[in-house]
Amino acid sequence: MERAQAYPQEELGNAEIEVSLALAQEHDARARELDSLLACTWSEIGLLAMTVDRRREWELLKFRSFEAWLCDAFAKSRSYVFGALQAVKGLPELSAETLRDIPLSTAHVLRKLPKKMRADPEIIANAKTMTPKNFIAHIKTEAPNLHIDFVVGRKYRFTETQSTSIDAAIEMVQLLQGEQMSPEECLESVCIEYLVDHRIEYERRKKHS
């Protein structure tokens, strides 16, 4: 475990050191508490959203669709909620208690595994204790023949106008597809459609470039 270099103790008196250490420990404890809270909150959010969808409670609340309710109820975190819902739906055999101990990123990896592997207690135990990165490495080692489309992180910096267009495209795909697609799946759908529509012209220009 890597830690930042500590402040030289000679620059602080004993009382100051004790106060600083107590504050640092308090912050450290709170950070770990929030980390655990975040890990268990996603599953509760996903299960709640799935219940509202399956019981069609959004109709009782006077919304035109489940997606409309979700975007209104989780206006500041809808992308996160769609991801949580996708993970919960992909792991129907796991109890709510088990899901609470698994990070969301790991849950997305876990749901892509064969059902037999997801039923393995050792796999579940590793999903609870390993970081997502280490869990992926472990799965690749244990089952190298599995063709799983693991998540690859990408970072872009968009202007406000670009972000508005991207959000509008995601919302449109989710509405037209009539299913709970994650933002990543929506963007992939848009890209695939563009590739299909422009493939001939692309190949023509590439050939003459």
C-alpha cells in the first residue's frame, strides 16, 4: 500500500502531531465508510429501479414510461442508475445481501461470466474482496478461453454544447430502443449506425487516399 510522505515530525510539537494524527485518522475512517456506502448503495438503487419497472409503478406515478420516471427521479445520476440497473438485472441469482458487498465495476464483469462461474463461491468471494482490476486479471488467468468484452476506460473532455448533444443522443436511443440501455451501449449503437451508413463512402475514400 502506497502512502504519501509524512510531514516531518520535527516541524510539529507533540500536541500538534496528536491533533493532526487524530484528524487524519478521522478522515481516513470516513473515506473508508463512504467507500463501503457507495459499494452497497448501487445495488439498492438498481433493485429499487428494477422494482419500479417490473411493478409498473411509474404508471401510478403518472409518467409516460419507466425511462421518463428514472430520468426524473434520478435527475443528477441517471447514467449511474442505468448502470446499476443493468448490473442487477444481469445477476438475478445473487441475493441483495451478496450484491451489497460487490463493487459496481466488478458486478459488470461478473455478469458477463457464465452462470456456472457466477455460482462458484470462490468467484463470488473474489468479487467481494478484489479490486475490479485484480478481479479481471484473476478471471483472465483462471478462464483464458472466455471471450469476454471487458470494460476499457476512456476519458474525453467535452464542451457544454457537445455534452448536451451527447446526452440528447443517449436519451433518444434509450427511448427508441424501448429497453434499459446503459449510456455506453447507447453511444456504441450510435457509432455502429454511423459506421454502417458511411461504410461504402469511407472505403471509397480510403482506397483513393
